[in-house]
Amino acid sequence: MMSRPRIAHFSGPNATIQNSPPLVTSNKARAKYGLPPRNNADGSPQRFDVLRAQRIAAPVTVYVEQFSAHPMEKDASDLYSAPDGYVDKSGKFHKQRQNPDDKPVFEVQLTPEDGVFPLPYMARQADGRPWEEECADPLAPVERARQAFYPDGSRPFEEIDRLGVDEKGLGNLISSRADIDFYRVVPPAGYTKGLPAAERKDVGEGDIAPETRGYDFFPYKPYHIGAVPPRPALARIVNTVQRVLDSGKYIGAVWTQGSPRIEETIYWFNLLLDTTLPIAGNAAQRPHGQISNDGPKNIVDSVDYIESRIWDDGSGKNRAGMVLIQEQQIFAARDVQKADARPGGYVATGGHGGIIGSAGHDGNPVLTYLPVAKHTYLSDVNVSRMPAKVPGVQKVGGALKQVEVGIKSSDKELLESAIPKVTIVKDGSYTADDFAEDPAREVDLIAQIEDNLTHNPLAGFVVEGLSPYGMMTSTARNKMMLKAVHCGMPVVRVGRGNNEGFTPVRDRFIGGRNLTSTKARLLLMACLMKFGALPPAANPDKPTEAELNAIRKKLADYQKVFDTH
């Protein structure tokens, strides 16, 4: 027997694709326990009870009415075999028809081993009230809120296998292609009371200690107690994924995350991971199990893409870089952006490609273009090519001094403290307060520069200016950005929004080409960890020509990366 391909799945933060609609107490339960039924908005009775995937606890025999799967089955009844028997009005099963109105049925025994089944949700709150949302009461505190997000991918993947059907009427759409191991990196749900190792679904070892929202896991709902990962999480993400991919057990990986955020993480992987394996990112606009939820198809298409090996350059190396697969389109990590909260709401940025293939159609996935930007094992800023330490800049006793900043603790292990602070500055026309522009009034930029010099020895700015040249409309703000450069903070300029032009180099500003501001921010962060801060001027308001030349020389290293990544 041939060895089956094995794929790693990583659970990322704030992931709608790993969220479910609230578990609402069914009308079956409300009737059983004497609770008022849940009616339609106009007060009329609901037609059907909502069914949620659950497990039966013991074997049970059910009788399925013949020709009830589709209204046109009976029209071809002559093509069908006889039923297993008949059920009379009292519900009793007979092998032979007893009366003309007996229903023909199939006899089926269901067992717990069969997996989940759509069933009425019978649970109630501890005080007997029905569940109406995630929280026990509207806007309840954390301790009175349930989690609708899944702690890892095992349950959604199981439900896709168990309940998902393809265009040929077949199921097991993931497990028929590959074996999956599940990893929790910065997941959207957590075990606040801990979890024994025996109950874990991933491949890790040991018990899970009680986990904390906002440190160990990151949901966005309920909205009033949502949490998002901070900058240091970028190191945790890279370190964990790098270790797993270096294990030699996998042919690739799937990364799931919140739909507006995944475009940044996939590009971060494209820049930082030193791997020859592919990662396919997936998101969803609708939670798992909601009507027309788009996540399952995206995941199946990613597994298909990885298993197909169309990314293989012939020597086992990934030639396409990291990708985002959404609605049967394969996007290059550098060029994808969420544009709308609907299935298919992703666009290619930069105006020059971005969609490199398709998946999920009849037949194998197809690559039609390949990105030329450096990625992963070819990247000049991947984790293996990062130095152990670089120079940063801090204000010490009123003077700007170069200080040493640690980047890595080992060959491929980033320090969480190493992740630089890069601020996006959005510019618009008619910005100046009056006709006599005064840099001293640009208090937001002044404050950020000062804070960086106090707390962030590796820092920079991305200016989203006019398209396509990235110029700022305010002379005063432009002067403040030049001062930031003289303080050791590189500044990248890009055009507005989805900029299709190529923002060029302009003296002491890095040209961000056709990157979006969010992608330029990530690339600048990577460059800061690779090259360190710019050499600061003794007097940032009046740098000498020698100081300017030293700044320009180092900026050339930055620009080379921006031109090729």
C-alpha cells in the first residue's frame, strides 16, 4: 500500500471558518421542559426545528421512508429495489405490507461510531432557561459566555468529511485525499479550565493548562469580549509553523484565520518561513454550519491543491510561494486582499496578476502563472537568513544611540521581543490646518517618533500617500517623516488603497512599489529584523552630508528587498 500524504492544519486567530452560529435551544427541548416555543418574528410557529451536528450515545434503529431523499425518486421507482419492509400507522415495522397506507421503509442501524448526525439541540442553561446566544445574557461577562469557535480544526474537518457532499454525491472529501494533523498556534478558542492530554485532538503531548483569552486564544465574538493577537504573536506563529514543517512529516499545510487578517499572515509566511513546502491559507465569510457557508469548500480545495503537487518544481520544492485559496481561485500571498464580506470577496492587488490558478473545478487544480517575487526558502528575509542581533536606535540621555537588539534565540527561532513597531500613516488631500504649515503641530507623528525612541529600538513608518507615487500632501508631515528617517526609522511610501502603480524610490524614502500599505508594513518589519535600524543623525533636524550618505547606503539594502519580494 502506498503511503498516504500527510498535511498539517494550523488554527489561526479570529477565524470565522472555525466559528459556528450560536447553539440555540431547540423547540423539541422547549416543549419537553415546558418552555415557550421559539416562533417566527411575526409570532407564527416555526416550520422546522434547527438541527445541529451531534453524536448519538447508543445504537439506534431508524426507519427511513423510501423515495423521501428527492421528489423525483418515485418517478423512477421501476429502477429501485424493494424496501426492507413497511411501517404501519402505529410506527410498528413489518417485513410485509399489512395495509395499503403502510409506508415502505429502509431499516438502518445508526451507531456512535458513524459520526455526527443533524439532531435537535436539547441543552438548556443551568437555571433551566433556553440558550438564545453565546452568552447566558446579552453582554454577559467572560465567565458567563460560551465559545462558538472551535479550539482546533478536528471537529470542522470531521463534519466536512461526515456531512459534506461533492458534485458527484460523494463524501469523505478530506480524508479520502490525505491524513491531517491538527495544531493550535494562536487558535480562536481555548480551554479555560484546562484539558487532559487524553482528550486532545492535536499531536502535541502533555496536558493543556488553563488558557487565557487574549494570550492563548483569540476569538472575535462575542464582540464585547473579543481579542486580537499583538505583534509578538508573529514570532510565535513563525516559530511554531517552522518547527512543524521542519519535522519532515508533511507535504504541506493549511492555515485558517479570520478573513480580513489572513492576507497579512500568509504574506508573513511567504517572507519569513524557510521551507520548500506550500501553505494554503483559507478563510470564510460565513461561520461553519451557517447557510451557504463557504469554508468547507475552501478547505477541501486547499487539501486538493497540496495533494496534487502542482506547486512542485520537479525537485520537490514549492515554486508558487504561499497562497490563499478562496472560491476556487488561487491567489499569490503578496497580491491578495479582502475587499468585501461575501464569498468571492477577495481581489488581486497591484494591478499586475495575483491570481495564479484555480482549484475545485472538474479535474485537478491548475496553475496558470507563477509569481516571480522571492518567497520562503528563496526569501532574503526568511528566518534562517536573519542575524542573531542587529543595531537599533534609542534615545539615551537626550541623545540618539545605537543599541543591540536580539532577533533570534537559535538558528530558526525568533524572539517575540524582536518584532519591530511599524506604523501606517494614512495621508489625504487638504490635510494642513492652515496655509502656514508648522511641523510642530503634527502631534501624532511627533508622539509616535518619541515613543519609538523610548520603547521601540526597531521601528519605522509606512506612508499611504497619493497614487501611484506615495507622496504626502502636507509639507509639514513630509518633514516629520524625514525626521523619522534621520532618527533611524526607515519610511516606505506606497499609493492609496489597491495601488496599481509602482511607487518609486525618492531620496531617503523607500519605494513600496505596488504593495498595499499593510503588506509594505510586514515587509518593512522583516527588513528591520534583517538589517537593523538606520544610522541616526546626531541632530535629526540638521543631518550632515556624511550622515545622509550613511543613511542612503543602508536604505539601498532595504530597497533591494522591496524590489524583489
